Amino acid sequence: MNFDQRPLRREEPSLIADVRHQLISFIRSFTLLLYIAMGMAVVGVAMKFLGLTGGSFVFVFAMAVLMLLLLVQVGLSFFYIVSNVWLALLGAFCSFSLVTGLLALIFRYQNWFGWQVIFYAVIPLYILVGVLLFLYLKRFQKLHEPLRNFFYGNLVIPFVFLLLLGIVAFVSSADRFNQEEDPVLQESPIPIDGAAAEDTTGLWRAY
């Protein structure tokens, strides 16, 4: 008996297309979550500047969610970008670097002890990410639309978002965005050195 295999051959491409469509839809939803978390972080910063109660909680919670999403994106880069190894490596490296940058910004905005060390240690890594993204822009138009959307929406926009928050944190006084009294969130997770607390030379001061 002869069996006609043509229907199976026709179903195979449609199955691949369906999986690809579902994956693209997931990435779009994931990117939307990134934007929502970034929006919440902006709201938290605004609340801190205005001295509104809960501003520190909203900011820290939003930044923590954003860090978690970017950690997921490290693995997602290799799973989603299977056709472009260099973009997958760039996506994973940039996502992890952005996580370290967000951690530094949390310490800076909360004015936790040790923020200077973390903040300035992350700057070279952040500059390297900016250089890599800029160099890859030359290949931006050569990518397929889903990969272009991932590069722009999941890497470039979070990078710019982090840059803007970093500029605001750098030019503003810590007291300006820590007007509310929140003893839980304003307490640094790093123990404060007694010598640093009594220092009068200004070496350990934020300003």
C-alpha cells in the first residue's frame, strides 16, 4: 500500500510559521512588560522628587522588576535570536550590563552607602555597551524586521532609559530625590563603616 505524504509536507511549513508567530507575539508582550516597568520607575522617581509617600517603594520595586526581566532577556536572546549569533551575544551581554547599571542606580537614587563604588565601577561597562550598540547600528538595516524590533526595542531603548536616569542621578543632589522619610528603603543593605560615618574630609560624602 502506498501512502501519500504530501499533506504532512504541507503541514510542516505551517507548523514552523505558527511557532514563529507565537514566539514573536511573546517577545512583543515581553517588551511591553519592559516598557511598563520603565514607566513605573519614572513614576517612582517623580514621586521621590515630589517627596510623596511610597516613592521609594515604587521606584525600587519597578527597578527590581526591570532587572528581573533583563535577566530573563539574557537567556531569551539566545533562544529567540538563533539565526544571528553576534546579535544573540550582544543581546545577552547588553542585558546583563543593563542589570548592573540598574543596580547602581538603585543605590544612587536611594543614597545607600557604597553607591559611589558601584556607580563609578559600572560606568566603563556601560560605555562599552554604548560603543557596541553604536557599532552594530551599521548592520541595523540588514536585519529582518523581528530582529530589528528586538535590537531597537529591547536593547537601544532600555540603554537610553538608563542613560537618562543616570544623567538625572549625576546632576541632582541625593537630598533632592530623598525627601520622604522611609527608614526601611533608605537603609543601605551594606553595613556602614564607622570611620566613614565620622569622616569630615568629604571623601565618603555623596556631595
